[in-house]
Amino acid sequence: MSISTGPIASRQQPSVFSSASSVLSSAARRNLRQVLLAIVLPVTVIALWQWAGNGGSLFGGVLPTPDRVWHAWKVWAFGSAGLGLNPYSGTWLANLLFSAERVGKGFLVAILVAVPVGVAIGWNRIASGTLDPTVQLLRPIPITAWLPFSIAVFGIRDMGAVFLIALGAFYPIVVNTAQGARDIERNLVRAAMMMGAGRWTILRRVVLPASLPAIFTGLRIGLGIAWTAVIVAEMIAVKSGLGYVLWDAYYVGRMDVVIADMATIGLLGLISDRVILLIERWVLAWRRLQSFHS
């Protein structure tokens, strides 16, 4: 006796495809809604700023309107470098890469130092008593206060900027990592010990994975401070990059270039933060099952 499954399969297949397409369409709608919500406030501010402009500027000519800023950015990005009277023409990409490279180096140094130190502070009482007081003593000192030290030690070179960036990113990473290691659920550690895991295995297989959400929070905060630090460093400690252009343009009264520079820094910070979030979602895929917004 034979049973024919063809008609049943043909009836079920469209329902599977329709459910998959509905999931994709709902995800697309959700992403579109998030994009629209994200641009509402910036577009509104820019529109009001442009509308309030009188003769292309505000506040007595000090603040240029967005159309002038857009024109300055186009010349800065796509103009012919080294030609004409505009020293910024065609130099946008080069200065962006200078700043991004310094942020990348300083941020990497901060991660390599801060994560092990933070885990040690949060997991080991001796390390906490030895390291944490010094970290908390140095943490309130602002980046600008380290500028004279950086110039005296490293001179007007990239190494000084990398030092300041690493220092700025170090503190939020180490504090969040230490807090994440402290907040490990005791039952997880007890379960690992009951299964015969040693201290190093517990640290590697339990403490570090459970601390990752706090570590990624520290990475996001530290990366934002890294972009702040690179601008501070490039204003004084080096002679290239977005910070150098920002200060030089202000000095010669090119506020349109200043605002274009500020917008560039903000966009770079936003993009780099999104990259960290994508990595976090990939590494911590299990958290989406527990998240309210997933």
C-alpha cells in the first residue's frame, strides 16, 4: 500500500516560504523604522539651522549654515590637493586615515592592557588590592592634563597621540571589565568546581565569557573616549589628522571647515560604535534570547 505525499508537500511548501518572507519583511520594516527614527532629530536640527540662517550664516556671521558647510566639505574631500589658495582642498581622506590609524593603535593597546587587568581586579582579591587603588587614583586625571607629559616624553610624534588615546580608552574598559568579573554568579563557579575544573579553567571558561557583556560595554565607552582623545592629541601633540585640521581651521576663521570636521568625527564615532555592536551581537548571540528588544 503506497501513500502519496506529493499534494501534501505542495500544500505545505508555500506556507513555509510565505512565513520566511513575512519574517524577512518584518525585519526589513523594523530596520527601516530604526533608520527613520535615527535621522528624524538630525534632519530637523539641520532644517531649522538652515531656515534660521540669514545670508548664509548665524550669530553675526560666526556660524555658517549647513549649505556652506556642505560646500566646504566637498572641497575638502574632493578638491585638488596642493592647488589654489585653499590649504584644506583634497586633504579630507588623508587626515581621516591619520586619525583612524591612531585611534586603532591606541584602542588596541587599551584592550590588550585593560581587559587582563580588569579581569584580575574583579576576580582576584590580591590583584584588586594592589591594582585598583592606583587605577582609581589616576582615573580622574583628564586627558588634557596628560598632554604636557606626553609631549615631554614622546615629543611631537604619533606615539604621543597613541599614548593619550590608549590612556583615555583604558579606564572605562578596565572598570567595566572588573565589574563584570565581580558579578559572576556564584553557582556557575561552584558548578565548575564540582566538575573538577581548576582555577585557570574556571577563569578561561566561566569568568571571561560571563564578563563579555560588561567588557563590550567598556569597549563602546572607551572607543568614544578614544575619538575624543585623538582630537585633543592632534590639536597639540601632532601636526596631522582631523584634530589638527579642526584647530588650524578655527585659527584662520574657517568655521565651515570646523563644523565639517566635527561632523566627520561624529560619523566616524557612530560607524565604529556600530562595528563594536555587530561584533558583540556575533560573539554574544545567546544574549538575544534574553533581551527584551530582540
